[in-house]
Amino acid sequence: MDVNRSCFKGLLSCVYVGFVLLRSACCISVKAPAEISVIRGATVTLTCSFTSSSSITSLMSIDWTFRPESGGPAKLFFHFSSKAYLPEDDYFKGRVKWVGSPSRGEASVQLLNASLTDNGTYTCAVRNPPDVHGSPAQTLLTVTPKRLSLTFTDVGVLLVFILVPSGVITLVLLGRILCPCWSVSEKSSSAAHHSPIEVVSRDENFYNQTQQKHRLCSCYFKDTEYEDDYMHEKSHEHTYTESQC
């Protein structure tokens, strides 16, 4: 029984030691932004930070790899181990700048003069023995052409809605001031225009006056047939009345 108990205690001790070693070897954490978008020609910072339970030593290493958007194998373009090893023989040459600080848990680099061929996935892997099993972090970089169109803000839109109506009103007022003949022609045309109701009323008045005159003349001539004696005496007055009719 004592032998079995000793074996059991020894097994528990081995499991505990193995668990501690496994934890110390797997606790490194690497973080980076999932996506970054910049315009062509800009300088972009590929941010990468890490956390390790072990102290930083000269054995720590940082690797940056790039996989193009078109596909293909990932290519190593930056390596750090006690010092920065910048690329020398690919299209990243002269365009990569080390801005990290391992003592503060920073493993960032800068990419200068970003081009459309830089679109793709950038992977940051950090190893700090015995922390060597942490998962690397990936960032998707998108480089776009320079935007030529203006971007309207809320203030810009508000200014457009205020300035455009004000400009139209100003132009109309200047047109009336500089071209007074325009307003005069409008007044003359409005004065020359008559309502059809007014025309009809005037025609009716003229027609009624004519009818009244015609009736007066007819009545007067009718009376003269029966009053010959009276008309003979008033010949001068009769002649004057006919001329009026």
C-alpha cells in the first residue's frame, strides 16, 4: 500500500510540473489590428504587440511575413533577433522601418510609400523562449488610389444649401438693377393685357347705348307720322333732331 501511495504521489507531481511547464511555454499572446486601409503613397504602421510571461532575452525573435492578395506562399521580409534585419533583395527594400521596442512588448514596423502591390496579409510572429507556441497575429492591408473627389462634411452640405439660394437671389436682384428695361416691359405687357370680362362689358355698354339711340330715333319718326301739323311748325327743331339721330 505504501508503494502504491508513493507512486501515486510521484505521478501527481509529474503532472503538476508538466502542467506548469506547458503553461509557461504557451502563454505568449500576440495582437495586431485585423484590417488597415491607406491611400497609395502613404506611410502605414503595421502595429504588433505581444505579452509574455517570461522575461525578454536575446533569444527572443520577431518575424514579419507577407502574403500577396493574389495568393501564393508567404514571404519573410523582416526579422528581429537582438537587432533588426531589414529586407535587401525584394521589393520591400528601403521601404521597411523598425519602430518596435521588445522591452515594452512592441514589435511594430512601418511600410513607406505604400503601393497597390502591397495589398495582402501581413503576419507578425513573436517567440520568446520558453514562450514559443503563441499564435501569430494577422493584418489585412488595403491600399487604394488617391481619392480625387471631395468629401462633403455636414458643414459643407449646410453651406451649399445656404449659399446656392443666396446666390440665385443675388443674381436676380442684380439683373433687375442692371436691366431696368426688363421690369418696364413687364409692366407694359401687364397694362396692355385686358381681361376678357372687361372687353365684354365695354362692348355690351356700347351696344346698349346704340340700341337706345336707335329706339329714340325710331320713336321720334313714328310720332311724326301722326303729328304732321306739329312737325310743320317745328321744322327747324325736327331737322336738328334728325341730325342728332
